[in-house]
Amino acid sequence: MKQDNILTVEHLEMQFGGIKALNDVNFEIKRGSISALIGPNGAGKTTVFNCLTGFYKATGGAITLFANGKQTRVGKVLGEPFQSSDYVNPAAFASRLRYKMFGGSHLVNRSGLARTFQNIRLFKEMSVVENLLVAQHMQVNRNLLAGIFNTPGYRKAESRALERAFYWLEVMDLVDHANKLAGSMSYGQQRRLEIARSMCTNPELICLDEPAAGLNPAETHALSSMIRVLQKEHNATVLLIEHDMGMVMDISEHIVVLDHGEVIARGGPDDIKSNPKVIAAYLGAEDDEEVTL
């Protein structure tokens, strides 16, 4: 029987020298839900994502993922965290693809978790479809001799990867751009391509870091609809960081609010909108002030 919660975060702590970025963070993500992690700038949201996906090795606590029919202690699977130098240039990043993947490490993707980034990280000099094929490198037959001799097994794996790539391009309304350079597309299209690329790794949980950043209202509305499609038609659990409160309140079933690295509220959109601590955190009110929306 599947766990009701796909992800549990218990007493998570992250310290950078003398600065405690996260302090005793606890929350659960229900399987099949759309959940949001929100809070003012500097609240620790992206730090949580980086701990979930192996970019940071948390200094305390536990992260447990229940996906692909197994339980994974995320912190024990990832090994060495990413270094900032991994993303200095696309060539350097590509050279590490055997060991690290877009959603954290390839071990995270094998465990059923993937992510996108606040700053778009596509291979802009590759075509749109090539970006999706590269994302599937762990599923394709990587035997050198099989590639050299173009064996039936290798061709079959390539064919499956191409089918999956075009499937997600269709879901994200990007089929007409398949052979364009990724860097030539509009910002909104690049956002959707990042999500398509992550979905090509077959995640059960996808973490979206500010997916609506830089989008106009029409693009944000379209993105919200696509996120619902991922949930309802593809059984994906979605966890997003987002500053667009209209989008968050519209699509989220559960919201976790961070402030100064601590969870100050959890609940549904109606509960969060009327929570005095949340309002005070966003408006900068003192604890003893009466605050209303």
C-alpha cells in the first residue's frame, strides 16, 4: 500500500557558518497534491529545495521520499552536493551529466524526484528536443559499443526517448518548436521546456522553483492549467515555490509558510490568507500590531 505522504521533512536544519538558514523545519507533502512553499525573500524556501534535491547537504534533520515503491532517505542517497562551479558554463555541466542530473543527482531522479530552477538552466545552443533527450541519458542504453554498432537494443532505447520527448512537448504545447534552438524561444516557452525536461525523467514528485517568475498574466494562467494537467492526468505530485500569490492561492491545496528559516503556518489557502503571522511576515508588522488584509 502506498504512503499517503510522498515526502516528509522532519526537523530540517541548514547552517552556513554562523548563519542558521533553516531551523527545525517540519512538513509533509500529500501524494497527488499541489502544494506550495511560500514566504518573504530570504525566508529559506530555495534552501529547502536545495536540501531536498542534494545541492546542499542538510546539517540536521531527515528528508524521506516515498516513491517508486520504496522509501528513500534523501540525505543518505545523494552523496556529495553540487558545487557552484557545476554551472559556470554548459560544457562543464554537460561533462558531469553522468553523475549529476537536472533535478539534483541522477539518484534523486531514480528515486522519483525532479526539479526546475528559479534561473532557467537550459542548453540554449541545443534544440528543444535535444534538451529533452539529454535529460533521459540515464534511461538510454549508455553502452559505448551498442552506440558504435547501433544495435537493435540501442535503437529501441533511442526511439523510446524520442517518443517520450515529443509526448511532453505536446503536453507543454511546444511541438512546433521541437527543432528550434532552446535559446531562441520566448521566456515563457523556456519555462515550459524546463518542466517538460524534468517530466522526461518520470518523477512522482516535481519541485518547481518560481515557475511563474517573469511571466505575464496570460502565461501564468496557462502555466497554472498545465500544472493541473500534470497532477490530474499524469499522477504527479507538485511542490512549488512561488511569489505570485494569485497563482498560489488558485492552484495549491496545501501551503507551507516560511519566515526566517522557520515554518510559521501550514494549511489550505483560506487558512493561510487569514493567518495573522503570515500577514505580519509579508507586511513587516510587529508581533503586537493588529494586522488585517
